[in-house]
Amino acid sequence: MTRAPANLLAVRSLLLTHLDNAPGPDDLDPGEVGIVGDSAHRGGYHCGSDRVVSGDYSVVESPRDRAGLTLDAAALDVGPFDVRSGGRTNTLPSFSVWCVAQCAANATDTRDIREIIYSPDGTTVKRWDRLGKRTSGDSSHRWHTHFSFFRDAIKAGRDQRPLFRRYLSSIGLLEDDMTPEEHNWLATVHKNLTVLDGRNPVGQIYTRMAMGQDATVEKYTSTHPTLSSLAVQVTSLQTALTALAKRDFADEPAIVQGVLASLTPEKIAAAIPPTMARQVAEELARRLAA
């Protein structure tokens, strides 16, 4: 029998935790968030291997789906809501448009989403399709939004909550979406950026981090994938510092200038996980105001 996989049940639970009983005229009810199609449903991402049909688009159009076909459904339907948060009205259409914009921008946490069928205004039905094969859907999508996930991501058990956490954070229903690991990472970075220890402290600190000699950093980058991109930047910086160490500088400013030449604002921004960006911005604003 087609079954609801744990990673989509986790998304369902996340949305209901924060949108069910939320302030506003219409919260999100449990009966409005579905994964498995009803008993008559045949074909499509709401069906597992026992209910797909010959030539099913949810199987044949992508090698990711062919490789990932199991009894698990690979879709999520989200029904209407109208809640007040962050000084704004937040509805199913605005939620859908936000998610589509993230997919169109190819945000990292959207890359397991195959398609979104939605209405931006409660009248027109549109479809964002990563494979570019379709542009619309049936009229039922005026009052619910459909998310299809590539089946290999569902089979692998990959966490699909980050995109939806970002949405809830963006409307003020998640005040702090950082995990404990990310909090510890931020604390380590703060300490290493502010403690001075030796003639070339920046070089010494980042060399230790890149060489895995900082146990805290090594632990959290190895167990928490969202932090790994920043670790890559640290390694790149260490390489630049190694090259600098072989040169004979007359003064400290020359060393600092060489470090900063490789550590551009663009590289820093690209390396910071999205859930950390707001906290970093607030900390910088606090320091500038001090």
C-alpha cells in the first residue's frame, strides 16, 4: 500500500505546528495537509509503486524518479490559510508565490522539488516545473497547493523541512530557526574572530580550523551539512594564508591586506548558511551601533 514517508510527515507536522491555531481568521487544519492520495487515486506523485500507471509522468520523466520509486508517496498538498504574523497577512497564495520564487532562484533547499502547482490569486492556476514540461493544473489548485518531490530524495530520507522553516521564519512564526549545532558554530566563529593570540592571530586561528585542529568546528562541520560550505571557505582561506606565510612582509598591515584580498564579502555571504544570515546581520548591526 502507498505510504506517507517520514520526511514528508515531518514537513506536515512542521506546518501544522505553526499554522494550525495561528492568529487570524483561518488557520491551517490537519485535514488540509495531505500526502497519500485517496483509494481511487492512480498515477502521480501522491502514489507509490503500487498505484503508478503505465507511462506515469511521476516515474518516466526523470531518472531521479525512476531510481527512487518505492511504495512511498512523493507529494504534499497544502490547503488554504489566512494568518496574521510579522505585521502582515499571510495566505496560501502568498506562501505559494514565495515557494515558487525560491525554486525559480534554485535555492539549495528547493532542489528536491520537482514541481509546484498553485494559484497566485485564487483564480488562475499555474505550475512551476523544474523540468519545464508543464505550466498549469486543474482547478482544484485554486484552493490547495501541490508540491511534488523527486522520488530519489524521498527514498533517501532527505530532510525536506528547511525550505518550509525558512518560510515560517520569514513571516515571523519561527523566531529562531538555528539548530543547536549552528548556535555552537556561530559561537566558535565569534570567539575565533575576536581572540588575539600571537603575531599573526588571524592566520593561526584559521589555519587551526582548516587543519581540523579546532575540535568544535571539526565536529559540527562533519555532522551538520548546512555548515560545510563555510568550512570549505575556511580551507580556501588557509591555502591563501599558507602562501602568504612563505613571503617576507615588513609589517602586520601587509599580512592583513593579503588575507582580506582572498576573503571577499561575496565569498563570506555565499558561505553562510541561510538560517545563520539573520543572526550574523543582527550581530554586525549591534557592533556598528555600539
